[in-house]
Amino acid sequence: MTPLLEAESLVKRFPVRHPLTRRVTGHLTAVDGVSLTVRRGETLGLVGESGCGKSSTARLITRLAEPTGGTIRFDGRDITTMGEAALRPVRRDLQMIFQDPFSSLNPRMTIEAILSAPFRYQGLKPEPGQIAELLRRVGLRPEHAERLPHQFSGGQAQRIGIARALALHPKLVVCDEPVSALDVSVQAQILNLLRDLQEEFELSYVFIAHDLGAVRQVCGRIAVMYLGTIVEIADRDELFARPAHPYTAALLAAVPIPDPRIERARPRVVLSGDLPSPANPPSGCPFRTRCPRAAERCALERPALAEGAPGHRVACHFPLDTSLSREGAP
Ligand code: SF4
Ligand code: MG
């Protein structure tokens, strides 16, 4: 079966302007050649430090922004440069949940109006009782429909964001750090809700987070981003057991793992230095200014995302010796 979403070599470049003269002085490449696929029914994790281009990638694949380069196919159609009129039917199937639930809900609109908006946008009207049912489905009550967003807690507001995204039964929902603005005690409830809804509605998710711990429970495959590019992508268990990119290993070092055998064998990589500016990226490998394994070649040649083991791709000239952490290793 063809994947639900295929993004190929996506680029998003913004002009950088002088603060006073507003003259364009350079360019900032927020997304720098991202290729990924989302299979039907799967949850693909997208992980990296803030500023690495995750949200920009999310805005491209949901076509809230238009890419500077590359292509996006969704459910068999090329949506790369579609205008808003052509995108309208596509948006039924392609929805997004945002990090800050309050800033994504209009403070002057009742919940009823907020949840009716996706219907109106499609020239439809919710059936009687449909809004109440949506609210119930995300763990809220029908009488909540008359309230305004500020009358809800963060977790409840995110449930409203989820209800809005699901109103028209989409195929793909891109969740941009859907729990990172919430209290820890509420995070698990929202994750459980997302998982239940996935099963019920046969949804595919792209799940964005800034650390690997957060995607561990929900994602089948994980892509790691650094400075606008994907540096490693693999099945979750493979990535956790055998990280090949030094950056993935550094992110993993921060995640506690219950299996002591993996713990012992896991390569130790500690990050040094700061995240470089995407307006002035390093030559060659984007990670080289912070990489303990960097060699001359890394400054000269940008590593391509290449397949090592089946389904496990890494962009590094000197990937970690993953045989170290294979089963049966000391
Ligand atoms: Fe480090 Fe070189 Fe690999 Fe980049 S290509 S991650 S600098 S070893
Ligand atoms: Mg973000």
C-alpha cells in the first residue's frame, strides 16, 4: 500500500532582514531537505531540540505553510503547491494539534463555535448532537459547549483542540508537542486519549516532541532532527537499542532505560557547545561543531541519510559501532 504521506527533500527558507533598514541580509533555512513517509495507521515520532525545524516541518506537511522546495504527496495527491481552495477538501483528512492549546483556541468563541468551525469551513453543519458527542468522546461534557476557552484548564483546552482536529474524521493528525505545555499529571491522560482515538478512528499520527522519552510510549518509528535535517530514522526499539548517530546517542543518554543490559552497552555521548544558528550553519555535517567524533571529512562533506540496517537510516560518516549494543554483547 502506498504511504499516507510522502515528503521528499522538503526545504523551507526565510529571508533574514536587517532590523532597521529591513533589507534582506541573508537567509535562514529552517527545513533543509527533509524526506519522510507516514504509513497508514502508524505513529511517526519527530524528535529534536527546540529550533531544529520540527514545527516548521509540521507546518509544511499540513500545508499551513508552502515549502520553498521539495514535494509532498498526501493520500495519492501532490499537495505541494495547492492553493487554499484546492486544499480545502484535503484539510478534512489532514489535521493538526498544537502545542499551546489556549493560543490555538479563539478566546472570544464558545466551544460550540470552535468545534463547528471545521464543519463550516467545509460548507457543512454539525448534525444535532454531534458537538455533544465530540465533547463526550474527548472526556468533556455536553454543557461545556456554551463556555469560553478561558474557563478550562490546560488539559481540558487540549482536549478541545483534539476534538476540533477529529471533528471531520481525518486520516492524519500532526501533533506538535501536544503535551509539553501541560502538567506532568495530565500528560499521561492526554497521551492515553490520543492512543484510544487512534484505534477508534484508525488514525495515523506524526508526533512531535523535544525528547526521546516522550515519544517512547506512542511511536512505532522515530525520526531524529538536527538543524533542519533528519539525522537518523528507525523503528523505535531499534533506535533505542542501537542508535547510530552521535546526536541520537546524546539524546538517549538523557532518557532512563529500564533494561540494564542496554544501559551498559549504550554508547555514551555528551553534547558540547551550543546549537548553531540555522542562518549560519556549519559546512559539511550540521552536527560537527558539537560532535565528539568529528573528523576532517565531516567539515568537507555533508553525510547523506543512508540505510545501514533495513529500515534504519543514518546521516553520519562515522556512525557509532552499533554492534557493541547488539544482544549477547558484554
Ligand atoms: Fe559527527 Fe562526522 Fe558523523 Fe557528523 S558526520 S555526526 S560530525 S562523525
Ligand atoms: Mg516547536
